[in-house]
Amino acid sequence: MKIRKFAKKPEDSKKRISTKPVICYPNENLENENLDILHKARKYLKKETEILIPPRDAKTFKVKAGNFFRIESIEGPQVGDLNLFQADNLDEKFYSGKTRALYGTHLSVGDKMFSNFPYLRSLATISWDTLDWYGYDKDGASVHDVIGTRCDPYTSKLISGNDYHYCCHSNLTRALVKEKNLKIHDAERIVHDVLNVFMLTGFTNDTKQYFMKSSPVRPGDYLEFFAETDLLGVLSACPGGDCGSEHSSDIAKCFPLKVSIWNINQKFLEGIKFSSPSKYNKNHGIN
């Protein structure tokens, strides 16, 4: 947390502190050329199917490249933890850390969800967000973060000493076991850091600790994505409910979430540029 200071301050400390920040990954080249096409195409979407995610549980869903999916609040304020995989290759999955480095701590319309190395391509683009009006509040909080990794039983055990089996990590693991007929330790190894859908989070000003607030999501709100490759999604309805008090327990009031899959006549997507895996030659300087 870097609050305690034990080291002696050097004479040139002011000079060292006064350096100006530089953006690590300028993202001008990532400007989404597809967004105008996606926004015009949205009015032609046709619902294909729906999946209900029970509270404190997770389910899988599949989306074909060129189709859309939505995560929707239906009964009450509820946040969800989302994992995405390339449907035919579970080694390729959402990379929240690099997505965060490229876009920032929270995602919204036009942002892409990049996959891990060596693929590093956009798995999906956020095409609509009914909560984009929220922006950042006075505490520096916003929705849909790529900061928190997911609630999990290991951290819960570390902090509370309790065994709790319905954290998002465990929920995602169970859903993958069922969908892919995996052994539990094999499923757990590919569960990855999530997109915290609808979760309202930030960092405190003093200690820079990760905090959460009651989500502004209400029934009817949704986050919509455009699939740039065939996807296997896994969504957990977090045991924290709206995450306004605590998680990793049965205390919070929780609600189901809905995932809906939407298809579209591909003629309305004419001009769309689909992402492809990185063209880096993977030599890594070894001749």
C-alpha cells in the first residue's frame, strides 16, 4: 500500500517525483473502425436464444463469429464475472491485464477484449452499454472493470478462514467442468481474470486499495458484445449481488442474470474487419 515510509528521503526527491507521466501503450492505432457499422447493424438483430444464470452460480454459452450477445439485469441489481475463450481452442482466452493496459481500468462501448499471448487479438468488441452514462463518479469509480480478478475461495480462506464454495472462481470452474467434461483441476487452471460486468469499482485516493460500491445496474440494463471469433463464454452471477456490502458469502441479496444470443444477416456487417491472431513471428530473438 506504500503508506509506511522507512527509507530516508534523498536530497533530489522533489526532482524525482516531478517527472511527467507517459502513457505506456498509446492506443490511437486501436481506434475501432467497426463501431459505426455495428451501431447501424444493431437494429437488425434477431434473438436466437437465452440462458438464465442462477444467483451464486455460473453457466456457459456459445456465440458464433459475427453474432452478438448481451448480459442483462432482469430482476434486481446484480454483477457478473465473465470469462471468454476461443471456442475451438481453450488455450486462447481473455487477457484482462493487457486489455486494461491498452484501454484503462474500466471498459465500455468500442473497447475490445483482447486474448492472451501468443494470440493477442480481439475476441469481442463492446457494441452497446446502457450504463455508459455513469462515467466516473466523485470517488473515481466506474462500471465494468478489468481490475479485480474475481472473488475466489483461496482469498476468502486467507482473509476469513472460512471455506466458501460459491465464489465466482468456483462457479466458473464448475460450469467449465460440466460444459467440457474436464477434471476439476484442469478446469480451474483455465479459469482466468474476468471482466466484472456491472460492478462499480475504483481505487481509494489514500491507500490506492481496490474498492466496490453498490452497482447502478437495474433490470433492463445490459452490456452488449460483438463476437469477432467463435466464442465460449462463462458467466457467474456473483455472490456479492450488487457488491455494495460484501462478497464470498451468502449474506448479500442476489439475482439471476440473463445472457441472450443475437444473430444478424451478415449483409448488414459488410465492411467489418474481424480480428486475427498476432502476426509476430515468435522468434523472440533466437536465431
